[in-house]
Amino acid sequence: MSAIVMQRAALVLSLLSLSLPGAAMAACRADRAEVLTEAGVQAFRVEIADDLAEQQQGLMYRESMALSQGMLFVYDSPRPLSFWMRNTLIPLDILFFDETGTLTTVQANARPLDETPLPGGVSQFVLEINGGLAARMGITEGSRLRHPAVDPSLAAAACE
């Protein structure tokens, strides 16, 4: 096969892949959570806590976390959630999202080691980021989470 024929075949395959269902979904990645705010998109590299052991451990015993990092807690369905800071050494903003990925509650600057329950209401996703970041980045109630864990048929900000 000539080089020109091979190049044309590669181009056709590339164009076809763009029109396949779900091809646009590739922009979303499990290790990246985006929060859409009025100020723009705020992105975090996240660890996923989607089983009981990971959810119980959370960010306990960590002495630091990069500003662009976080932990995303993913639950199978919406439920009343409340978090605490037991054995958590760094201040956190705890962001509670409903099943559509809409931010419903912000627990800002949660104090390290404090065992006071921090209620989030009925939520399906919780994003923990460094304390004070939500306010600095314009992340407020009504902001929207974009992540592949959010059911695309419900998502307020579906993956593109």
C-alpha cells in the first residue's frame, strides 16, 4: 500500500472516530473533577473514594495536599451525608453535590482533627479540596460537578 493511501485511510478512521457515540466523552477522566462556576472551570486531580474502606479513610493522616488535588467520594445513590475531620491534619473545604452534580452545600475551612459532624444534606458526590480554595475560586452553591461518575442522563454538566 502506498504512503498516500495509508495516510488517507488514517484520516478517514480519525474522522469516523469523531462521529462515534461517546467519542466526545473522552474529555472526562476518572482522575479529574471539574467544577463549573460563574468564574469558569476549576479543575482538580482527584483520588476516588468509591468503596467503604476508601470512604472511611478519606484524607486522614495526610500532612499536605497540592492545591490542584482533591478527593472525590462517589456513592451509588443519593443519601444524607455528614463528614467530620477525625485524624485529618489539613483544613478542607468539603463540597456536597446531589445526583445531578449540582453543589448544594459547602462546608468551608473544616478544622483539622475536629469531630463535629459537618452535614451536607442529601448528596451523592463529595469533593474535598484544600481549605479556603472554594471561596478563592468562586465555587459556591449551584456550581456544577463534571465527572464521569455523574450519570450523564441526570448531569447538570455532562461530560463532553
